[in-house]
Amino acid sequence: NFVGDNIQRAPLRWQKLGLEWVWRILQEPLLWKRYLVDGLWFLRLMVTKVLPLAIYQKMLLRKASKGISIKINNDAPGGNVELVISGSAIIESGRLLKSSCRKILEQLEASPSISINCSKLDYIDSSALGTLMLLKANIKRRGGEFGLFGTSPRINRLLRLHGVDEFLLEQ
């Protein structure tokens, strides 16, 4: 609309005060509905995902064990490779998790099958979740199977609050 000269830019004072959106609503009254809907969606996202995740993470980090242990088991049933993660998978331990995933990818065949055992996992942060998501995408691209199992209700809730539960837990 700015290009078509239908709408004028807000006065400089309005722009400096961050009120250009109010000017746009005055120029185009139909925008208030879109801004209202966008604002409500943003508020819903904050109340149902962002704030609960921030609070829950703070609570879990206090209780979580320090450090991580990762074991690669090449003798898992059915020819699978099993990655056993224990402790807290946090950004500080990201290198260990990434190198373990890289090691697994290097030794796997054309259609790999990997299971991630999370039964002893206390906590997982977004960086570790990102690493697992990349691992799953890489395995799927090769035509393999990826499974996350043994997750506690606490880890399931973290996955859900991060919005990755359906992606990581699907078979």
C-alpha cells in the first residue's frame, strides 16, 4: 500500500515512539482485526508454551544431575544401534552428544536403524533436542528408522512444551 500511494507513512514523531502501527490502523481501519487476531495468537503462545517452558526448565535444572554420559551400543537387538543418554543433555555437553551422533552416522550402513534410550535422562535442553532432530532427519533421509524410547513423563512434557514431541516420538 505504501508503493501504491494509498497509505502515507506515519509522522516521524509517531515512528520514533513506535506507534506507526496505530497510524496504520487509522489509515486502514480493517487492520485492527488482523492485529487483534495476531496479538491474541501471540498471547496464547506466550501463555501456553513460552512461559510454562521457561518456568518448567528452571525447576528441572535445579533438580537435574550435572554432566552427561553417552554410550553407543552396537549390539542392540535386531541389528539396531542404541544410543544410551544418561544425566543432563545441556548446551555445555553438546559437543559430546554431537560427536556421538557423528560417530553413529559414520558407522551406519545405507538404511540405518537407531534407538535412543532416554530412560536415565534427567533433563534435555533445546540444543540437545536440535541435535537429536538433525540426527533423525539424517537417518530418515538414508531410509533408516529412528526411535526415542524410555522417556519419563518429565522429558515428555519438555518435548511437548518445545513443540517437538510429535516429531521425535513418532516412529
